[in-house]
Amino acid sequence: MKVTIMFLGFSLLSLMQFQAQDENSKRDTLKEVIITSTRIELPFKKDSRTMIIINAATIKNSAATNVADLLQQVAGVDIRRRGTGGGQADLYIRGGGFDQTLLLIDGIKMDDAQTGHHTLNAALPIEVIERIEIIKGPAARVFGQNAFTGAINIVTKKSLEDTVSLNAETGSFGQINSSVTVGKEFSNRSIIAHAGILTSDGYRNNSDYNNANYFLKGTFNKKNQPIELLATFFDKKFGAENFYTTNPTFNEYEETQNSLVGVSTTFQTEKLKIKPRVYWRRGQDIFLLRRNNPAFYRNLHITNKVGFETNASYTSNIGITGFGIDISRVSISSNNLGKRDRMMANLFLEHRFQLLDAKLDITPGVAITYFSDFKFQAFPGIDVGYQVSENVKIYGNLGTTYRIPTYTDLYYADPVTIGNPNLQPEEAFSQEIGVKFNRGNFSGSVAFFNRDATNLIDYIRPNTNETVFSANNITEVNTQGFEFDANYNFKISDFYQTLAIGYSFLEDDILDQNKDLSRYSLNTLRHHFTTRFSSKFFKNVTQNIIYKHAERTTGQSYNVWDASVIFNVSKFDITFTANNIFNTNYIESGFVPMPGSNILLGLRFGM
């Protein structure tokens, strides 16, 4: 830890020196990006929340080949993988559970009523992503339930003009990845289409996978009233050795499907903007405890969510008012969880006031929700920001947030796990204060946060002699910590370089309550340090080095180094990616060891 702090301090000093040396080589226009995941759309620089944007250039030049690996490079975002290729991974923010972070695709909520284990099954291929907006902290008043500790919005590309790109990769563990992405512009419409296949023999027993992903986005009637269509389909088949058990006689296997269809448009006048959409999300999960003997134990779950949503903003002399309504029906058909459904309705209202010559902004808001099985609840919050100078802004926010139990929490049953139909929603009151700095090519932020949660859901056994864990609302849990992020762009020999660093510290008291009796609420990231250096010293060669340090509350500590090199030759990119360069032994989730050193060699073609 001392080494981490020393390195952090050295990096800060280095960044300050770089800033003094080169203030005119402006490259990063991130602060001008309009945040689209909220009803009141604002430039990134003016938002009064802790947000991180991963833009298209960073995505292209990163060593990541999927969203799960990409998010691993963000301090405070804990991606717990169970292998390579993004096949199965859980998403955590600021110490919350995998059910407590909401994923959105172009603003469409992708929560899964069965379990949060499927959240990242909806993550898009990186070839079609324009940027990723990471919102940390309580977000229930903005997005509704499941945004307990934060939300991640994946924004897709608007167009690819007239392009065709091909990608082929091969590497360790028999990995073979291939994809094609096509963009076409017509006079009154545009189309983006993508298809990809990812396969591997696996890096350990029963860790093979065969995954397919398909994406289609079209904009029609562009000259009059544009209508946007979005459709995705993901099909994953993978060996799941020790994903949920340690029994050596089991040979676990899983197949998941995830699909989304959404249709939206925008009506806009000088002061009013309305964005209605309809959407349908479907999930399917098949789990076998013994891969070659389906009759031994088999679970099949099918979930559907059909919804209508309208978001609007109105600009007046007293500021901007954002409001919206989201109505949906969720259903599940499962041999284990039964056939169930619920109606959900969310009403959102917020207003942004600007005072003191627009230096002070105050945005109170509230979300009022209705669930047919959990009735009415209201969740207020407020964001406050003050622009100290052109480059410095301080901000703070308060908010209540919540999560209703999943159907797994309520009704799941197996020989060692029992759900609880009497569970109550999780709730929390969160507070945060921070400062943002933007000047030239340097940007940075520091945030301190506190969360007081009640009714957190965990699987508990009454004593150490008992083997059956049952879902319960546990006592109050306090979580607090701070985060630091910095990004600097500078030139060497007329080529831009990027240095990004991040650090998060988190502390909670959950281990004091259920250390020997709890099944899932363990293994939080206490210290998380990340750094990425993207460099270019020659015209056609770009390289990246990524370092990640993690120290968990259970005492596990590890350091992982990844790297990539991209050689550009005319319309071709030759890529070389090395992961876990120093062959570190570590576990991110459950009982599954992560792979040792591995490489991936690829060829990209674009025209």
C-alpha cells in the first residue's frame, strides 16, 4: 500500500510538471461531451456528479477486447470475471453488490428481474460503442431502482458513414475471435450492423466458450421526423466450472441469451425536448450442474421486460426542468422460480437552478415508483455545484436510493440455498462531496462518499454447523471512501501521449456482522489503483501499458499488468495484446482462478 501511495504522489507531481510544460497542445475535448444518460443534458464539465467518460479513442487504443475488460481499468469499478472473453462477469461500483448497479444501452434500462449476474451479458461489442458514461453514487432519482450505487450507460455510435471493417484474432487457450461491422449512409436513413463470434477451448478444465453477438442500429426518416431502431442479440455457451460450487464431481455448464429491441424518436422545439421510446428486453438462462447429465439438475429461466418511456426537458427563465415516466411489465417463467410478473411505474421530476451568474447550480429531484408487489415509494435527492473558476468546480450530492429483490432473492431453492418471499427492498442514504479540475490537456477529480444502507439482502446461515443459506435483510451497513482520477494528454515528437491514473479506497463494516455466516457480501475492493499509459513514438505504432492493483477486504492482494501494441499499415491494423504479463495468481470472483499469462494476435481491416 505504501508503494501505491508513493506512486500516486509521484504521478501527481509528474502531471503538474507536464501541465506546466505544455498547455497549448489541446487534444482532449471530453469536457464538451454532452451527457445523454440524464433528462437534463449537460456538457460533462458542467455536471455536478462523479462521472467518468470512456471515449471512442480510448476504447480503440485500449488493450481491452470487450466491455468487461475495459471497465476493469476504472478505479472504483469492480469487475469480477470468471474467465476470458467477457463470458461471465459481475459488475460492482463502490462496494455494492452485483444487483445494485444499473446498466443502460442508449438510456434503456437493462436490469434483469432474475439476477444481476446477467447484467454484463447485455454489454455491446466495443466496435459499435461511441462512449461509456459511468455515473458513481446514488442514482435512483435519475434512473429508478437498481441504480443503488451507480449506473453505466453505453452510448452507441450514431453513424459509421460508408464503412466496412473486419476483425480476426487468435491466441492462447484456442481463442478465436472474428467480427464484421458495416456502416451505410443513405439520403434519408443510415444503418450500422455488427456480427461477431468468440470461441475458446478454455484455460482450465470446463472453461471453454462459444459466444455470438449481433447488433443493428438504424435511423429512418432523417429529413423529417427521425426514428431510431436499436436491436441486439447475444448468445453465450460456456463451461462454468466452480462458478457456484466447489464440488469436484460437478461439471457445471451454462447458456445465456440476451436481446433488446428499442424504437425511439425526439420531438424538439426551442424550449421543449421530448424523447419517447418503446422497448423489449428478453433474457434466457439455462444452467446444468452436470454438463453431460442434464437430468441431474437443470434450471431454465426466461425473463421479459416490455416498457414505454418518455423523457423530457423544458428550458425557462428559472432554469431547466427534467421530467419523465417509465412504465413496464416484467415477467419470468422458470422451473425453479415459477411463473411470476410485476408491473412497474416510475415518475421522475428534477429542476436545475442557476444562481450567482450561473456559478452556482442546484438540482433537486425525486423519483416516485410503484411496483405491483412492493407498492409506492419515493426517493428524493439533490445535486449542488459551484464553479470556483474556469477550471475548478466543487460539487456535492445527497440522495436516497433503493433496490427491490430479484426473483432469485425471493424464490430460488436448491439443497444449500433458499430464497425468502418476505424480503423488503434495500434502501440507503448516500452523501458525496468532490472537486473537478480541467485545464488544457489535464483533468482530474477527487470525491469523498458515505453510504448508510438498511435492509441489505444477503444469504445467511444461523450458525457454522448449518449448510443451508437463506436470503435475509441484514442489519445496517455503513460504507465510506474516496476516489481520485486524473488524465493527462501531452506531446512527444509531435505525437500525443495519454497518462491516466485512478485510485479508490473503500471501507465498510459488513465483515463485523456476518464474517462466518455470510455467503456473498464479502470480498469488496478496499484499495484499487489503476494506471494506463497510451503512447505513440512512431507514426504507425501505438502502444498501451495498463497496471491494476487490487486489495480486497478478505486480505487478498494482487497486481496485474496488461499491454497492447497496434501497428497500422494503410487500411490494416495488426494488434498484439498480452494479459497478465507476469503470470499473477489471483481470483476475482468466488472460487474461479483467473488465467495466467496469455496473448492475443489480431488483424483489423477497414475501408
